[in-house]
Amino acid sequence: MSCELEQQLELGLEVPLGERSVPKLNRRLSHTFRFAGSDVSQQAPLLVPTVPEFRLPDDHFVRHLRRLVGEVLGKELRSRCVMWGGYDYDPVAMFSVMLYALMLGERSLRRMEDLCTYDARFRFLSGGVQPDFTTFHRFRRGLDEDLGLDKMFRLVVERAKTDGLVKGRTAFIDGTKIPTSGSQWRKWLDEAEAQALEEGLAPQGEGTVLPDAKPPEPQAIEAVVPAQSKASAPPAAKAASKKPKRKFKAPSDKDARTMKTTHGEFVTGYNCQLAVDPQAGIVIGAVPITAPNDWNAVAVLLETTEMHSGIKPKRLVADKGFESAGNMQTAQAAGIKTYFCPKALKDPPFKPDKDGTLRCLAGHTPSQNTTTKRGVPYTVYKVSQCRNCPLRQACGKPLKGDQREMNVRSDEHIALSTANRKRSKSQAGKKLLKQRGQTVELPNARIKRDYRMRRFNLSGIDGARLELLLACVALNLETIIKAALDRLRAVFIAFNAIICIFAAATGTRRPMQLESI
């Protein structure tokens, strides 16, 4: 602006429109330090750019994760969003943030909010926005509407099939017990409180019995009765003196069940079943169940595997906890061969003699009866002459009091167990069972150790299912990315080796390196 125009503006005089200067907005696109008399265009930026992606290396894991989530799950995630409401967030960015936080063992939504504010990796995944924990909670709850998480699970497995990471011929199955988000002691405290109320140690309507609770009144205390008077008491008095049975009270999570872990401790939670493909360790099926054992888990696991991956395996490999009549019958009906680790055979107490009649060591013939256990018919053989038997010590300790008992399944179940044992003892069976631990135990260990899912955060079996499927999707995506990076690294190494061999053969003094290509 000339000096004349400045003076006219200061005096308030009118200036022609064509001579007015238009102020420039955003004059400098980058922060620079300006020296007097120097060319600004030749100077480098003084401050580091604030764009999050500039702070990350080109080959960082989050770049591959964001790209893979967008390719595989972008269409499904964006189709579930509505076009009305407040400020909208990209569902691909939200899902990528939750997956990467889970991979790092961060399961707290408030912690995710802080990471999206201060961590460059999460700022890149979120696109620079900062969702709060309420937004993450609503997004996570909406993932499983209309079985949306099952569809995304299948899309990830289909991508693994395309990359050659899943064959689908063999499935390794196993279960692990994870406690629920509810109180692990609520049931025991409720039972103790109910017992105290029944015995009169705590007044009605009070909470848990306190240590300084007042003792009951003297007339409420039962007098000490000698043994002779108790024996001579009428039946009505004996019935009145019995304590009433305690009523069972469910834990705070009503869907959870009390289960015994492999370490001998009891937890209130769910039995999470996984099916893993041995090619690259991709999880092809996952479901939490409320049964404390694996006796009937094959039926629901096969149904879930077909829904999550569209795979119907030809062979099932599992530990001895799955060797039950129900599991083997289900696998046989589906045309699947079982390779369940056989249980140790015990020496039967009754053996057939020359005529084919079962007898004990002393020659007694057992009585025969039928029973049903867990829906499976059994034939029960029993001998009750063990009290005064001279061979009692040689025969072993009786199972029940002064009698010995042997339960035998039907011929069909014995045939299934024998066939499973024969397959497991073969060379191929031994190889599969040896591979079982490193195939299916590793995903369970990674979910508990790396993802820190030693306890569910959401209550109910639906919440446990959501968290388990989300962890399996994260595990599969991480496996796919690492497999792709390993293949690319192998190609680079092979290409560099070929270049070095060619340079050595041609006599080049300085062989070409991969970085210069």
C-alpha cells in the first residue's frame, strides 16, 4: 500500500475501490523463521508439522491396520451408520482405535479417550478427532446389532482365505474360562447372609453380618441336650431340630456360572470355546457357553464355526476334556473324524472268565442294572460282598463303601471311543495331537496375556460374546498383517540375494543393495 493511500485512510477520506488492498488470509502455510533480507522460499520450516501421520514411519503397524480395516470392513462399518444426529465419527477410525488399543492391552474406554488426545498413533487412527468414552461405549454396543460382529468376523476370515492363511480341513478346538464382570463373591456373601438370617444371627433387612453383631437372645439359644435324650426324642422333634436348606442365590451376573479352572480354583464366568485353523493360527469360530465342562461343546462350536467362517472341517483335534459320548456322536453325525486325546484306561474290577461271565477277583458275579448319565445310557455292574472278602486288599479300595461298581456304556459308544483311540494312537494322530498345544493354546494365551482379557468388562453372556469376538477379530487382523509383512520381507531378502549374486558374478566391486533400488 502506498504512502498516499495510508494517509487518506488515516484522515478518513474515500479511497477508490480499485486501489484498496485486500487482506491476505493464512499468509504462511508453514511456520518459518524469517531473516532480514533473505529469501523466505529457501528456508526450511522451523516447527514440526502437527499432522499426526507425519510423525509415524512409513512402515508403522498402524498404517497397515488402518488400511486393512478400511479394505475389509469399511463397507460393512459405514453401512451401519445413520446420516442424522450430531457430529459424526468415521466408523473405520473408531473401530481401528478400539482394535489397536486392545492389541496393546488397553481395554478402558477412558484410557482410549486419553490416547486419542496425546498419542500420535491413536491420533492417526482416529483422523485427528478426539472421541470421548461415551462415544466409544455407544459405538461398541452398536457393533453387535443384527449380528454385525459375526459378519465382520466372517469378512476377516474370508480375507485370510484369500491370502492363503486358512485351509479349513482341520480345526483345533479348546476352551478357556474367563471370569465375568460381576462380583465373584456376591453369591458366597448372599449365601452366608441367608444362613445367618436363618440361624437368627442377623436381623431381617440387614446387610452382611458384621463382626460386632449382637448375639441372639438367651431363649433363642438351643440348650445342650445329652446324647441319650436326643436318641430318645420323638421323630417330630428330630425333624424340627434339622436346619432348613439354604436357598441358592445367583451371582450378580445371572448368566454366569461357577466353574472350576485347571488350577483348581473356582470362578464365576463363562467357558469360551475357540476353533483355530493350523495353517497360520487364524481363529475360525468363537463362542462363550455357560457349561462348566467341554462334554457337549462340539455341537455349538461347529454351528458357530460355520457361521463365522463358512468352514466345515473334516477333522477335529482336542484334549481329553472333549472325549465324551455326546461330542463323538455329534462329530460322527456331521461326518467329521475326531482326534481327541484318549483318557487313561483303568484296570476294570470285573473281568470275563472262560465262559464269558464277568466276575470279580474273588469269583463273585456282579448284579446288573441300567442307568443314564448326562443323557448317555450305562450298564451298571455291582458286587456287594466286599466287607468280609479275604481278597479285599488285593482287589483294591472299594469305590463306594463295601461294594465295587463298574459302569459300561452301550456298544455304540464303546465303538466310537475305540475308533477315536485308534486314530489318536496312529502316526498322523500323534502328529496332530503334538501340534495341538502350539496351535490352539496360543490364541487363548494371547487373549489373556497380551490383550489382558483376564476378566470381562461387560455383563451378561451377550457382553462376553461381544468382547470375545472383538478380541478374535483383532487377533486375526494382527495375524494377517504380520503374515503380509513377513512375505514382503522374504521377497526383499530374496531379491537382494539375487542382486548380490549377480554383482559377484559380474565382478562388480560394489554390489547393489536393496535400498538403492
